[in-house]
Amino acid sequence: MKCLTIISSILFVTLVRADYPSDFPKCKNGDGSCLVKAANEVTQKYYGGNRDVNLLPFDPLRIKVFELEKSPTSPVNVGFKFTDVELQGLKNMHVTKFDGLNADMKGRNVFEATVPEVVLKGHYEMEGRVLLLPIVGNGQCEIKMKNIQLKYAFDLKPLEKDGKTYAVLEHVKMDLIPGETYFHFENLFNGDKALGDNMNEFINTNSKDITKEILPSFSKSLSLLIKQMINAFYEKHPFADHFL
């Protein structure tokens, strides 16, 4: 599957220039151990957002629309459209490694993390085939991923504005590997309970294979959303202001 679109309500942000808050965690450029500590402090303390640095709320993370396109060559050839999605659990993310964020912005930037559990809830529409079985549905859904290993990599590009240098993310990539995944889709097959219950059971019995097929598209969608959030964070203050 390929990511078709991501439209998030967090795209619309009013940027107000202000001094960098003294109580927000800072590190020296490229100080990996400090960056790990700072990232975990931000995750645990500021998951509801922080206007002073234009950090947007990320738990729960609300996504207006995102879509996953069909892939005819995949055994999970299903088109998904999710709307009014709420993603919960990112505040429990634990960053274990952070490389990069050099003063000259050169080199690849990478952080690795673990997340005990992420739960996605919202409305879905789907149509296609799952391991050769036809499937169609339209209703509420819940997708739960446990024991996630996450790796996020990106480049930084300098942007000159008002005589100061800001940072812009580009070339992002995320690897997302859950230990377990559980699915529940309501109103499958136009509300046929027997068929819906059987299909949900089938999906969860084969969740490992199904997750493997949809993860590349899902990871790409989420990586672009995270890119938007980090770019919003870097838009408000010059890059040097984020560091000691």
C-alpha cells in the first residue's frame, strides 16, 4: 500500500514570535546522551503541547483524515480511509538513542524509541481483499499495537529568514515494528454480525502477516505527520535558540 493523503487538523498553526522559554529542556548540539534525556522529558511533560515553543499536542494525537491506497501486488489489497482519528499512547514513548542535531545541520539525524502501547480509534472505510478473502466495511474501528520498536530518521535543511537561520525537516523515514497488533472493525459487511465477527477473528488470527503488509504505508503516513509537527516546532525559533 502507498500513502495517498494525510490531512491533519494540526496543520493550521498561528506562529507568534517570543523569547525561548528558560524552563524548556536544552542540550549542546550533537550531545546524544543529553538529547535522549531532553526528548524523554518533553515526551512525558509536554505531551499536551507547549505554545512557547510551538510544540503541538501529540497525546492524544488527533488526525482529521488519512488514507492508505490499495496495492494489487500485496496479499492485503485493501483501501482504507480513516477520519476523525485519535491516537493515544505516545506520551509513554521512551527514547533510547538520539544521534545528530549538529550545529551545521549536516549529517543524518536519528532517534530510536520504544512505546509500550499505541491505540488508534476513529471512523474507517475499507474495501478490498485480505489474504484472498473479500472485505468491506464502514464504521468505528480500534487498532492496538503493543511493544513497539521505533526508529525515525531525517535530514535538516537551513532556511534563512529575517537574518536568522531556521531548520526544516526533509527526507524523513520511520521504521515501526510492533510486537503485537490487535484489530477490531465495527459494521463489516453492512452490519452482518456473523460475517463481521468471523472476519475480525480471521484478521486477528493472521494479524502478524496483515500488520507486515500495512506497516510500510502506515509508517510513511505517520512519519509525514511527525514531520509536520517537528517543522512547526522549528518554525518559531531560530535553530541555534534550541540549544545551549
